[in-house]
Amino acid sequence: MCNLYAPTGPEKISMRFAVSAPVGAYAATVAPLKPGPIVVPGGALVAQWGLIPPNSSTRVPMLPTGQRLSTNNARRERLATAPTYRAAWMRGQRCIIPADSFDEP
């Protein structure tokens, strides 16, 4: 599973996806829970990488035990059944994460 990626630049995102360039700062390397560009049906924006479950009271997903929950790698075979992803999957919440490269350190 990849945990770091190099996001595509704003100008290239704008040209490739025919949307306005995402507004907001993001680093040359994006890690889980850090901001990075995404493309959604309404355009491009900068958002946190990793799903925040609807019942989470913070931007850092946590289990009821207080342990941090990793939500940046979803396995296809569990999307429709895992409690973390099920509701978003059923609602059709999708985005494109434009990346020039990805890395597993």
C-alpha cells in the first residue's frame, strides 16, 4: 500500500481535467492526513488525504478505543461492507487524486 505521493501541479490539473486549478497550499510530497489536490464533479480543490468517518469528532480518524484509524488505503473487496467506507461508497462519494508518482517508504 502506498503512503506517500507527489501531487500533480495546479496548472497540469487544470489542463488535464478541464477544471479551474485547485486553490490552497499543498506540499511536494503528500502523506496521509495532509492536504493534497483532488478532482470531484464540481472541479478541483485541496482536501485532506484519508477518509474522515462521519462519527469522528476530529479530523484524525480514531477508533472508539482512542487508537488512530488508518483510512488512506481502502481495499476494494471491503468498500461496500467495512463500517469506515460503507456509507460513503453507497452514496457514490468518489474523487480523483492526481499524482505524478507514489511511493511506499
